[in-house]
Amino acid sequence: MEPRIKKEFLEVYDLYKERRSPVATKEDVLLEIIKVYYDSTTKSDKKRSAKLVLESKDRLQEYGFWKHIDEEDLSSRLI
């Protein structure tokens, strides 16, 4: 996993977290999906979160969050 990509994501995540409203927006949900992806530790969690990210790829690209995903790492988690 490329540390630069993760660092950039965490900065964006912290900004959204500060401005979050009581009702989750689409952006909040997508950011939480990416956060779960980065926070997963066990092999099964990594694979499950990678599948979730892959299923959400269209939305992540639509909102500009796909740049926070290391595609090489994503592919390795799906194996």
C-alpha cells in the first residue's frame, strides 16, 4: 500500500469527519467504505472490504474518491 495515497485519504477523511451532519450523506458512506478498507487487518476483512470497494467503484469515481485507492493493493487483497 502506497503511504502517500493513504495519507492523502486520511486528510480528506478528517475534513469530512469534522463537517459531518447527523444524517449520513453519500460522500460520508463512501468515505467510510474506504476507511474500513484501510483499517482492515485480518485476511478475511481485507478481502471483504476490497470487494466492497470494488462494488462501489463507479460511485467512488463519480465523487472523485477513487484516487484514494491503490489499485495494485486492491488487486492483491482480492486473491
